[in-house]
Amino acid sequence: MNWEAFWLTVRLAALVSTLLIAIGIPIAYWLTYSRWRWKFLIEAAVALPIVLPPTVLGFYVLVALGSRSPLGRWWESLTGHTLAFTFEGLVVGSLLYSLPFAVQPFATSFGAVDRKLLQASASLGHSPVQTFRRVVIPLSKTGLVTGFALSFAHTLGEFGVVLMVGGNIPGVTRTISIDIYDQVQTANYSSANQTALVLLVISFVVLSIVYGVNRRPWVVSPWR
Amino acid sequence: MTLLSKLTAFLILCAANAAAQEITVAAAADMSAALPQLVDAYTKKTGQTVKLSFGASGNLTNQIRNGAPFDVFFSADEDYPQQLIAEGFGSKDTLYGYAVGRLVLWVPNDSPLDLSKLGIKALLDPSVKKMSVANPATAPYGRAAAAALRHFGIYDQISSRLVVGENVSQAAQFIESGNAQAGLIALSHALAPAMKDKGRYWTVPLDAYPTLNQAAVVLAKSKQQDAARKFLNFLRTPEATALLTSYGFSLPLEKPANGGRMK
């Protein structure tokens, strides 16, 4: 079991899912309440990473954000290095890769809040931002937990993007899925087995949390 | 028999026929430019179609152990085919050392480094923020690169800047795309049309790393032993060796008349 790779991956997943709360909430808010007629295009764009192969994302991060592109040169002048082969590079790739897994549960739960409550809040003098903070967010806790957990789990299991842009640097970009791949390729099955089992258990626990918070109360306690 | 069922039967026969004829070759990533050309020439000559699958030699070896349906295996390192033979996955009499691979230090055209003057020491220049190599665990070129860096005594100075490609093609792609500033890759990639005009290279002297003896073997589980052996024999023809040479492969010093070990 490669603990360095394990903690690196947990750090990556925790950072990405936390950032996605900050980035995802405004996007989900806009997607829920906007009446723009072309909104469906943005919805499609946000959902893209669900269907796009990770290799496409990896390719874009390498080439479109590489040192041959204007965007890549701008990043390089800012930080002194390219995005590929760095922890930040993995964070950027993972943010894109896991975006829909945060935004969609957020948007679904925002949309499920009864509009009458929003009107009541507005009529009591709250601004839209106050209403959002005091009414929508508390009523959307389940969706927020779901989005956080799903993006965490999805980042934990990320492989293709990391294989393409990571460069397999121990402690920097060698994530747990890459470690498992290396172990399997060198026929080191017992080590691969241990690591795979840890990942399996964590993924199961995270998904159990997701389904647990989303369960209908009466399933567990019919007398309520 | 209706026309439709005749047609269906015909198509099934065609498909079965094609499947029986085609052979599948697993090849080291350093052959990714040369081998398709060899196959083109071979197919034109004999009608035999060949499917190609590239990867790090170690990865392919592991896939073969786990039942990958390949007929021939081209390795960048003779150890892997020998392991497979010892484990009963390769036919010993078919082992053929077809070439010797060369390791080169490659930089893109826009690099300020003067390779002819600096040689391997170019890697110590601060402009080299990342340098790419293949994964030493699975790729012979990765092991050669690590050995060469140790040979010149600069491994420890370089190690924090190393990025590791899954195979030597990915190591080449990391520099070609500008994400790494230098790399130790296969000469066959440096000479391939995709990279030829994009950079310069310095050939790492042969005494700096264990010789990359490339070897091919027909796999024991192949159902097309004859077709596989014929393809392997094609590599001994002057036409094939000329093409390999044009991609920077040198020929093994001593060529056994029929199969056998090299060196």
C-alpha cells in the first residue's frame, strides 16, 4: 500500500470537492433561476465531462494549456511552470472532470425548493441573496452533501486525465489509481489488491453516505 | 435459400476468413513509427494483414501473461521475451533479435540549449524545468534513461525534475507538446516524421546504459503460428532491415542464421 499516493489522492479529492462547492453553487444557482432561452446550451456544456472521455480533457490540458498556447504561456508567466506535471494541473483537470457531479445535485435541490417560500421571503423584505442564503441553502443541504460526496469520490477514482497530464511524479502527481495501474503492470498483484480494496471500501462508504442522506425518512421509520 | 440468407452466409464466411488471416502484433512503443511502415510493405507484398498494438514492453508482457490474444511480440528489451519463453508463453525457436535501439536526448527547436557542446549536461541548465523519461518499471527506454543519468552522475540533480511517461511514446509526446523542455527518448521517435523537424537530438553513447537489444518472439498461444513466423522472417529481409536502419535502429552485431539468441 502506497500511503504517499493515498494521501496525495485524498488531498486532491478534498481540495477539488471543496473548490467545487464554491464554484458549483453560483453556477447551479444561475442554472436553476435563469430564464435565458439558451440556458440549455450551458446545461449541456456543464454536463459534458460526464460523457467526454478523460483522454479528451487530458489532451486539452496538455495542448491547450501547454506552453505552446497563449493560455499556457500566461499561466507560465504567472507561476513559472506549465500546468502539466504539477499538483495544480491535476486540480484544474479534476475541477473540469468533476464539475457536473457537483453542479447537478446542487441545481436539482435548488430547483426542488418551493417557490412560495422564496416569494414569502421576498415579501418579508429579503434580497435574493439573503433569501438564497437563509432559505434555499438550508433546504438544499442534502443536495450539497450529495454534490460534495460525489465530486470527492469521482476525483478519487480519476485515472485517464492523470495518466495523460500527471507525469507519474511520486508525491506530486502519482495518485492512487496510477499507483494501482503501475502495480498491475509490473505484476505486483498483492500490492495492487490491497490498494484496490482500500479504494473500493472508501468509494462504497462515500456512496453509502450519498444514498443515506437522500433516503426517504419513512423507509427507515414508518411511524414518522 | 433466399438472396438475403445467401448474402448473410457470404458475409459470415468473409468475416471468418479475414479473422483467420489477420495476425495481431504487440510491439514496444519505440516501434510506433517504423512498424506500421514495415507492415504496409509486408501487406502489399503478401496480402497478409497485421493489426498493431503498442505499449511499454513490460506492460505488454504482463498483458500476454494474462491471456492477451497477440500472435507476435516485439520487445524493446530481450529480457521480456526471454521471461515469456521461460514461462511457456513464447516459442523459443522463434526468438529473434531484430535490432538495437538507441537512446537520445531530445530538445525542441525553440530550446536555447546547444546539445552538441553540452551533451547530457544540457539537462542541468535551469531552462530545463521538466525532463521526460519513460517509466523505468515497465519501459526498457526508461531503464536505459535512468542508467544513463546515473552513468553521467547527474541522476540526483535531475530527479526532482523528472516526469515519467507511461511508455517511451508518451515521454516523447511530453516534450513534443512543449510540456517538458527535454527528454530521453528513442532515436526512432526523433527520426520519425512526426518529430523530425521539430527538434534536435544528441545520441547518448552506448556505454552509458545497458544495450537495448530489441527482440521479437512468436507467442505459444497464437493460433496462427505459420503466419506469425512468416511475418517475423520478413524482418530478416534487406527491405525490412533497411527500413529499420532508416529509423535509427542498428542491426544486432551477430545475426544467427535461423532464430536463436543474439549477441
